[in-house]
Amino acid sequence: MPDSTHDLVLEFALATDPERDASALRVARLLPGFDAQALDSGRCRVRCSLEEAVSLRDVILDLWEQVQARPGAKLFLDSRPLDLDGLRQVLRVMDCAQAYDQEQRGDAHCAPRSGWDWGCLYLADVSPQTGAHGLDRPALKELLAREAEARWLDLCPHFASARVAAKVDGLSDAALNALPKDKEAGGKVLRPGQASPGAGASVSERVIQVTTYADVGGLDEVVAALRETIELPIRHPEVLRRLGVAPHRGVLLHGPPGCGKTLLARAVACESGARFFPVSGPELITKWHGESEERLRELFMQAQEAQPAIIFFDEIDAIAQARSSSESLRLDARFTAQLLTLMDGIYDLGRVFILAATNRPDLLDKALLRPGRFDAVIEIPRPDRVGLKRILEIHARRLPLADGVDLGKVARRMAGLTGADVAYVAREGAYACLRRSMPLGSVLREAEAIPEEALGQLQVTEADLLAALQKLRQRNKVVSQEQDVGDGPPANT
Ligand code: ADP
């Protein structure tokens, strides 16, 4: 072990300028299987066993990182193409197998949440969150087998597919049916832990509503900034490599509640194809009292494993306030210190990005804002007049609007409101239309589906939207009065 029958081939075309190749060639010459003759035909070629590659992992990684973006650069393991993430995964699987051989790790070496999340035990605990539609046992086994192959788990000499199959056979029908369904039956996405039968609540990726930039209104500049800071390094890391700059690791979004911070985070994750790990600040502390730091490490590890990934800390002020000597804040202090350590990239995070949102940036520990941590800080303001109209258009796009509804006119009456308020007005406007057009009792008395003709009567008018706006203002008044009572008598102004 590792199995020397696996063959790794790395190849790239030489540049016309030999200077440009000096560094790559110096590294390539260090590797066994360096083919000096290939240089004559203008190519650099290395063929070595996987065993040799594992023992020279840093050299291989360094070389591939240098040349992977070149036209015609190729990396193959047993004729299967590999990219950088794939190469890292292969090396991890082999390290894990080696540690097992050397009895550094017992049978739990590849168990879920052991920190070595890529073995067969891990896979047996995986539940499909996409493509689980109509899955029966054979289909689930096939899906897991594909996942094993995609993650190169089957390279591990200890990988036991029988164990995975036995786990699937042991699932009750109820557990099988409880697997989340998704309309896309691609079966490509498998995620650890979370919805897995028998798995406890864990920090993990959640299935999120598909969100695109087109769902975000009035924040074009912010969207452009996020595309540059997060989407670009995720989708085209070669561009920043070429520029010789490191990507921002963390982005802090701050601004009033309900203005789209979470929405933006979801949109960036969906559009960049990253796995999304949302965590709410208060939930972290209250749920995990005593084990918060460990859960945080676990979260980072899971994200690293699933990269490219985005970890999103909502209400980060609840967990990372300025550290204080006060007894009551000691937990926060430990937690903040752990977060700082993780963000400092002691662990090579790869393509893991951290997004955080807060309404109170002033409360945050200043150390979080240093370079390499949340070094991009973006304000998400309340929408202006143009933004309000755009947000209203977004939320009204599925409403059956009556002819002549002037959304601009409605939006002009919304000054000072948030995006969440606008979403409320659109939804409540639809209900106002329903109440006006179809008495609830008569709808519910119908045993059959309501005919298309009757549904055609449902048309949301400007008056419906204005009535909803009025309702929102009343609601906001009640809420602010309740807050005044809670906060003591209102100040005399
Ligand atoms: P925050 O995280 O800033 O508190 P959210 O992103 O959770 O706010 O917003 C709540 C909801 O309000 C969103 O799911 C969306 O329906 C609506 N919303 C807020 N801002 C916008 C926006 N700029 N464009 C479109 N919808 C918005």
C-alpha cells in the first residue's frame, strides 16, 4: 500500500519562452518518471505510480497548480482526467488509507464527522439531497457507488462497498421515503450527515431555495462586487493566480434587517455553483453551548471537503462581539478566537469563502476585519426609489396583475421600506385580491379543482397592493409601539 498499479500522468506544452518554464521544469525534474525525451517534441511529461506521487505530494501539487491553466495541460489517473480538487481528494484518500495501514487510526478512520470524512463509513451516512426523487434501494446504491467513484474513494484498498450496500439494505422504508425529494433527478449531489437517517443534528449544508441575481433588486453594484470577490475566484481561480493576488477570504455584509443580505448570500452560492453552509449566530451559541468551537471546526472541515463552498454566518454580531474580560462573554471570546484562527487559514481552506451578515458592525471584534479575514466590507443600504420599484417588480412578477397596474406609483409610496416589506406587500396584495374575488368558504366547499375560468377572475389590482401597504404600515406601527413599551417610555422629541 498504496497500490503501485495506479498510474499518474501529467503533461503540458512547453512555452516558447524557456524562461517561463524554468520553474515548472525545475519542479518536474524532481519527479520520478520525468520524460526528458518528450522535451524534444515541445512537451513536458511525467508518468509515475500513485505511490510515488503520494510520497512527493507537494511537488506534484505545486507543479499542477503552476501548469493546470495552460492550453493542453493534462492530468490523468488510470486514464481518468483529474483536476486540482480531484488530485487533492486522491491524495487525501491515499493518506487516509496509509494511516489506516500504519494503525494510526482504527476502524473509525473514515466515519462521518471523524474529521476524515471520505471513507466508506462516511459514504454510508450520506444521504442524497438532490436526485432522491423516487429513489428505491437499488437506485440509492447506484447513486452512492457513483459518489464513491467521483470522490475516488474506491482507490482506497480498505474501501468496502459491501458496507455501504448493507447500510442501504438496513434502511427502513420510512427512512427511505424521508429522504428529501427534488424535482431534478440528476442524482449528482450527495451531502453528508444532515438528513441522513439516524444522524443527529449536525452543522451542515442545507438545501436552499434556488436564488439567482435576478431575484435581487436594487443592489446591482453589490451584486457586481460579490461576483468579483466570490464568484470569480470560485469559477475562475486561474484569473487571480495569473494576477498574482489571493482572493478575499471573507466578505461582511452590513445594513438594516430585511434588505437582502441573506438573499444575496444564497444568490452568490447558487450562481457560483458553490455548496452553501448557512449558520445563524444565535443558533450556534445556544445550541452548542460547550461544544461551539468544535462545531465550528467541524463546519469549516465540512465546507472544505465540499468545496467550492460558502459558509454564511447570519447575525455574526451574536457570536463574534468584541472580546471582553467579562465572565459572561468568555464563551464568545473563545468562539471568536477560534473563528479567527480558522479564518487565518491555518488549515488550507482552498475554495471556501466566508460570508457574514450583521445589522451591528460596530459590535464586531475589530480583529475580524483585518486583512485575510473579513477584508471586504459591503454595505447593504435600504433601497432607494429605483430599488423599491425593482424589488416590487421582482415580487410581483408571478402575480396575475390586472391591466393598468402602475407598480412605479405603488413603489413611490414605499419610501423608507425594506425589501422584506416590499415582499410582504406583494404577498398580502395577492391575498387581498383573493378575499375580494373569491369567498374562502365557497372555495373550500369545492371538492374538485377550481376551474381555469374562475381562476382567471383572480387579478391583483393597484388597490389590492395599496391596501396591503396600508396593512403593513399598521403592522409596523403596532410593532414599534410594542417595542416602545418594551424599551420604556418613548423619548420626548
Ligand atoms: P436580511 O438578511 O438583510 O435581513 P433577507 O435577505 O433575509 O434580509 O430578506 C428577507 C426577504 O425580503 C428576502 O427573502 C426577499 O424576499 C426580500 N428582499 C429583501 N431585500 C430584497 C432585495 N433587494 N430584492 C428582492 N427581494 C428582497
